[in-house]
Amino acid sequence: MKNSVRERRQRNDWTQQDLAHRLGVSRQTVNAIETGKYDPSLPLAFALAAQFQCRIEDLFEPS
Amino acid sequence: MHVKVTLQAFAMYDRRYWREWGIWFLAYFVLILLTSAVVKRLPEDGAWRLVATLPVCAVALSGLWAELRQVRRFDEMQRAVYLEASLAGFWTAMAILATTALLEVFAGTPPLAPLWILLGTGIGFGGGYLNAIRRYR
């Protein structure tokens, strides 16, 4: 699944560690989501959307 | 690259886990030595031998407590990695056990020492762990 997590994170000037801390996950998990190697669960996708103040469908799109 | 992947695997476990695991391992090791000393002094066919091994079995099982506490602290991707590693370890152990047991029954091969099964489980778990970590990095 494609996503715009990296772009939005960089726009907010956050490091992967910053975002991981905000979400309560590891930096490796944020990295895996950004590179599309791991698709997050629905609760984590909602948490991501809340951090970027957008909808889940704005953040993720089927590849 | 292999070193980095291995380090990342260890990084999944936090300091609290290593502290709890260290305490558990020390207790287990000391109790193994104590139990060995006690069991040697008991008659070979006595039921007390079995009773004497119960504390060390209980401590061995309590290692699961440290493991479960760490798994609860894992995030969802780390749990996915852990699940894959656990399945790899479990299936390796089952494959070794089933194969050696069947060969023992049908071909009369000598039984395999439990330490080899333990080693196989560890290798299976470690291999599964590194494989999963590498896929997600």
C-alpha cells in the first residue's frame, strides 16, 4: 500500500523517532510503514491520520 | 549489513527485559546446580527425586513471565516479527522431534539428546527473527 507518511512527516519537520514517540511505536515500525514494507493496523492508521490531521484515505492509497 | 540486522533484532528487547531475563537466568542456573547436588544424594527409584526437580521446573517456566511482559511492550510490527520467529522456532523443534522419534521407532536409530532439540529451537527462532526483521527494514 502506498502512503504519504514520509512526505507529511518531513513537512512537519519531525524525525522518524519523533513520530514513533508520538505514536508509541518503535522507529523501525515508522520506517517500515514509510517504505511500504509494513501496513499498519487500523488503530495505528487512525493514530497516524490524527497526527497529520488528515483522513486515513488521504494518507494511504492502494498500490 | 548482517551485523546491523542482528543489532536491530536485539534492539527490539528493552533494558527491562534483559534485567528480568538476567535475574531469571541466574536463579535458574543456581537452582540447576542445587537440584543436581540434591538429586545425586537421593535414592534412584525414589519419588523424592521427582519432587526435588519441581522447583527448578517452576523457575524454568517462570522465564515465560519475562518473555510475555516484553511481548506486551512490543508494538504491532515487533509482535509480527516475534510471531514469525516463534513459529520458526516451534516448527524447527517439532520437525526435529517428529523426525527423530519416527526414525527411532521405525529404523531403531538412537534417541536424540534434548540439548540438540533446544539448540535447534534456538536456531529456528533466531533464523525466523532475522528473516522477519530483514523483510521489514
